[in-house]
Amino acid sequence: MNWINLDSEEQLNEIKNKQGNSVIFKHSTRCSISMMAKKRLDMDGDIVPENLSCYYLDLLNYRSISNQIADLFQVHHESPQLLLIQNGECILDQSHGEINLEEVVEMI
């Protein structure tokens, strides 16, 4: 997986205003479930289209950005959490054991 570190409000605005698709993965580095989800995503990373921007949020270090994501895309905060953003709208919200990269790719 080619992760782009999500660490600024400007990046969120770019994702919100982008035409096309982006993925945001909210990860807690202290949570074993989150670590397993990230490992699965990294292992399945070869199925991700090259033009899909995949953002990684370390929510322990950037909790305020996590809160902004919840507000901006109208989703409940969860961790781990994977969001598919299409043309500025969240069209898929997965959490914990529901995180499935194949489903994300199918929706693109």
C-alpha cells in the first residue's frame, strides 16, 4: 500500500474537493484490532488502482483531524475505520472486522 500521511486540515479540504476517489484509513497504533486491519490492507495493497489516493491517519497523534473527518464526511468516529470518499462524499464507511479492500475496489 502506498500510504499518504494525513496530517493537515488542508489535505482534508483537498480530499473533500477532489473529483474522483480517495481512501482514508484511521488507525490507532495502540489497538491490536487496528494493527490487524492495517496488516490486511497492506497485504491486499496490490489490488488498489494506481489512481486511488490512500490516506493514513495516525489518530493518536492527529485526533483533531479525526474529529474533523467525522464532521466533514458525516460519519461516526471509529477505530480502525476505512472511508471511501467519492467526489467529496463518503460512500463507504467500514470499521473493525468489516474493513475489506476488495469491497472498496469494487465500488470504484
